[in-house]
Amino acid sequence: MRKQHETGSWTQSRRIAVVVPTLGRPSLERAVSSVAQQSLSPAQVIVVANGPEPLSRERVDDLRRISHPVRFEVVSLPPFSGPSICRNVGAWEAESDYVAFLDDDDEFIPDYLRLMAEEVERSHPDLLYGAKVWRRPDGSIRREKRLHTRRQEQWLEALYRQENHGFGGQNVVVKRDAFFELGGFPVDLPSGEDRALAMAALRAGKRFSYVDAAEVSCHDPEGYRAKQRSDKWLTNLKIIRDYWDDVSWRSRLRSLWRVFRSLVGV
């Protein structure tokens, strides 16, 4: 694992580091820029590269310039290590109380970290979720729905039924100690690691918060087709097995029916 460090001015009061896994997409600079331009500066920006080619020295220098004066770091992993490993390694490198994650094709609104930090001070949660706003190629916008309840058992049931109410990998801020207590993002799933992290946290009784005003703009058109990928079947079957005893029979049957429909193409 190769690591390149770049230090800048920062203070211990900046409690949130931001981890950006990347395959080297052209949108990486836009994502990092959205972090660097936050109204509340992060403790660090950690880019974890696992693309087919290492990030060039010129590109790293450009990212360092974009991030200045925030502390900046690049970690290089083997190609296609996967989002879970990238996020977990980035969180390990972080020197902060909380870690935020952002995909390299998405971006934070300018007040994202400030809004999250205010919620941390207010309720001291283990996980905070912002709002995902999908920007389609035709210019239209779709806001990810969420479950309007504070009853965490209802969140677990909904996730088990494959109803992901805004629990994503790019819109979560996690208390670092709780993150590693949960084992980080699971590395044994072909997909759905964000959903699985939320379910593990709910089962462990971790404190959740939603911050509706903290928006993440999601641009990846693949996100709309992800539900059709065959690897979702394997993820759903594993989650059905692992959380069978934690949910109602109604949720069990609903989730099994959804897997069956996806397998037969109904």
C-alpha cells in the first residue's frame, strides 16, 4: 500500500474527516472541491485510490491544490479493492472523532459538514445521515425518500424488506469509535455494504440522526440501474439469513418475495 502525505493548517476543533474512495473518475476533482469549499472545514481529506491505474503525480498535486489549506492525504490500494475496503482504510487513516464518506461522482452542498457538526453537538449520535438528491442527465431532480419515524426497529424492518430509505455510503457521517466497533463496512458482500452497515448499527443499538438539510448531490446514472444487478440477489439472501431473527414474519416474507420476483424477472 502506497501512501502520500500532504499536511496543511488545521485545528483539533475540526472533528470530521472526509474519505473519498475513487476509481480515478474524471469527477474526482469536483467531489474533492465540494469538500474543500465547506463552510466548516474538515479535519482531513483522504482520497483512497483503487482504480485500474494509480493517480498520477500531476493529478495528486492538483487535488492537493484544490484541498489547500486542509490536511490532505492519498492512499493507493490494489485495483478494484472495492468500496468497503477503501472506506475502511480511509477511516483507519483518519485522525478525527467522526468520519464522513463521499463517492467520487457525488458532491456535498457547501454547508453539509457544518450541519452535520451541529447535529453532533446537539444529539451526539453514532451515525448521521444527510439527504441524497439524484440529479438525472435530463436535468430533473429526485430526492431520496426516507422513513419519517424515530423508531429504529422500523428502520431495521424497512431495510430488511429491501426498502432503503436514504441509508447510503455517500451521505453518512459515522463516529469513528462506533464505526470500528461495528467492524466498518462489511467486505463479504458483493454490494449493499451501506445498507448492511446501517442494519448492523441498528441491531447494536447505535444512535441515529437524520439531517434533512444536509444534502449530497448524486450524479452517477448507474445508481438507477444498480437495483437490477445480479449481485444484489446474493446480498439480499445473505441479509435475509443474517437478520432472520431480528425482524417480523411479515418482513421475512416480503423480502423473500422480492428476491423471488427479481430472480424470475417478474
